[in-house]
Amino acid sequence: MSVPDALRPRPLYGQFPTALRFCVRDQTRNRLAALLLVLFVPAWYLMMDALAGDTPLDFKLYATGRILHVDGGHLTLISAGLNSVTMIAGFVVFDAVRKALAFDRRLVFAGYRQSTLIGAKSLAVAVVASGIALYTALAMLPFWRPDPGGWFAVLAGFTAIALTYGALGLLLGVLVKHDLEGFFLIIMGGLMDTFLQNPLGNPLANKPVLEWFPSFGPMQFAVGGSFGNTALWGHLALGLSWAAAFAAIGLVIFRIRTRNRTRHEARRDPVLLPE
């Protein structure tokens, strides 16, 4: 695969916009993911809302120790939204990063800086994940309309978990060897992670062990803001810290797998340097 003229080496100030454009394009041209976003999310909300009904539930806010008595159907919509976001964001980023990895190596060999590609991929993940979170939060409104502050809390929780699983998709995209492995880890991880946060189907939902799951912070923030008029910023930061950790590990591995080994060896052995 040759490097297109549009991606051939250019001044540093021109590399980033071009790399960002191609990263966003790679992550948004997945038709299956777009179909899942447009059709699966509303259908999933409809199914979960019908199954949950209006069952009253107790939900614990760990930051305050307060027990909220909430509508089970509305709480299930939040966990269903979180579940949808984890699968779609993780799937989109994983598929794009894994398919583009060999091409990214060619870009580095052609003169693109790794730092430029890392910055472009990071920003592309943030943009795409935020877009998925926004659509998922808007798709919830026909089923439940919380007050504006509550809806923005749900949106923030969805965005945090989308960034987390987008970063996980990035990590898996540069780490695993086959598509099936990555898809399995994202789907099963997202299902278990978000399902365990909902006391409707999990008797352990209010136990401290859930603090070790990536969706704990976003779920706490979304529920606290939409039901308890409480902004749990520390828990939102906890969710973002998971995203930062996954992204940092994934980008380190990306840097290792795309480095120009010829240049690296030339620096170590002056004989390899051109005269």
C-alpha cells in the first residue's frame, strides 16, 4: 500500500490537520456502527423501558452515602444508554485503529511524526465518542425527559463512558491480533460493566465492589444529577481517569508498534547513517 499524495510529508503545521481528517474519516465510515447507533439505540431503549416498567428502586450515592428512591424504568434507561455507548464507541475505535495500524507505520516511514499521529488519533477518539454520547442522550428523550440539569448530567456520564471505551478500543486495536478477540472483550466487558450498576437486575448493585468498574463513576454522576440534584464531580473525574489510563497505555503501544526501526537502528549504529 503506497502513501497517497495528500499524506506525503509536509511542514509540521500541515501534518496534524491532514492526519486528524483521515483519523476521523476512518472512525466515521463504519456503516455497521452507524446503523447500530441510529437503529439499535432507540430499539434498546424501547425494550429496556418495557421490561423495567415503573418498579421503584433504591440507588446509593457513594459520595454522600445517600439512598435515592428512583423510578426503575428511568434508571434502566440510563444503564441501557451507558451499555449502548460502551459497545458502539469501543467497536468504532477498535475497528478503525486496527485496520489503519499498518498504514500508520507507512506514514511514519514516510516522514510523519509519531507525536502528530498520536495527537490526531486522541482528538479523533474524543470527537467521535462525544458525538456517539450526544446522540444516545438525545435518543433517550422520547422515553424520559429529565429536567435540563439532569439531562446534562446524563450526557456527561455518557460522554465519560464513551471516552473510556473509545480509549479501550484504541488499546485493543493496537494490542490484539484478531477482530473476534477485540469485539468479544468490548461487548462482554461493556455488558457486565454497565449491567452490574443497575439494582433492578443485580442485587449487588449498591455494594462497594462496583467502585472498581469503569462505568461506576459515570453512572453515579448521571444518577446523582438526574435524580438527586447532586453534581458528583469527583465521580465524573473517576470515569475520565479510566479513559486517560486506557488511552495512555494504548498510545504507548501505538508508538512502539509504529516507530521507524530503520532510523532507530541508525542512531545506535553510525555505520548505518547515510554519508
